[in-house]
Amino acid sequence: MAEVLLNQEQIKEIIPHRAPFLLIDEVLEMEVGKRVVARKYIKADDFWFKGHFPEKPVTPGVLMVEMLAQAGAVCILSQPEFKGKIALFAGIDKAKFRRQVVPGDVLDLEVEIIAQRGPVGVGKAIASVDGKRAVTCEIKFAVEQ
């Protein structure tokens, strides 16, 4: 079991997301401004399962991309120059959805910042369950000035 670096309360000190849209539970590893590994425990009572889909609950791919973006935001907004700011989506490229994520899964979220110029950058993002990729993409961000 990995050691928790940041719990949800500590995450809320860095990013502005709140329930029901705070979609990461903990941060396990972080090199500020460079790389982060976070985790989301997928539970049967997560809000999206009421309608996606009631008889066959599947986590929407777009929400998994959002989970990756929130993990990346923790990494970026942990830099002193961005403290108290908001990171916004600037684009999503090369998104691939490789497997279904269902209640009971533990979704590991890894984002590596591969380019950053001032408040704008790109992260290479991978969401996986038990080491098997569920989502891969590149997420572009812009920190609100």
C-alpha cells in the first residue's frame, strides 16, 4: 500500500474543486511542477453511476480525463508562483479510452508535465487500474493570471 502524501483536505488547500466535483481522493507522489501520482477510489455511490448506466455502472471517460486534470492541477498549483490560482483546461489531445472503470476499482492517476512556458503547459496523463491503462491523453492547461 502506497503512503499518502496529501489527503483530500490537503488537496482542497491547493485546488478549488469541491464536492461533488473534487474527483481525486489522495496524492501518493509528487515532484512539484514536474510529476504527480494521485488516486481515486471508484465507489458504487459515485454521483455519475445513477445515470451512467443504472444497470451497468461505468465511469465516464470524460470524468477520468477530469480526474487526471485535477491531479495535474495539484502538481502545477503547488508551485509557489501559482499558489491560490486556478488551472483551466486549454486542450485535450490523443485521448484513448482502453478499458471500463467500474465500482470497486482503484484508479491511479499519473501526470508528467512535459512542457511548460510560464502559466501554460502540457501534461502526459495515464489513468490505470491494477497497472492496466484505462485512459491515456495529453492535457493542456493554462493557469489563470
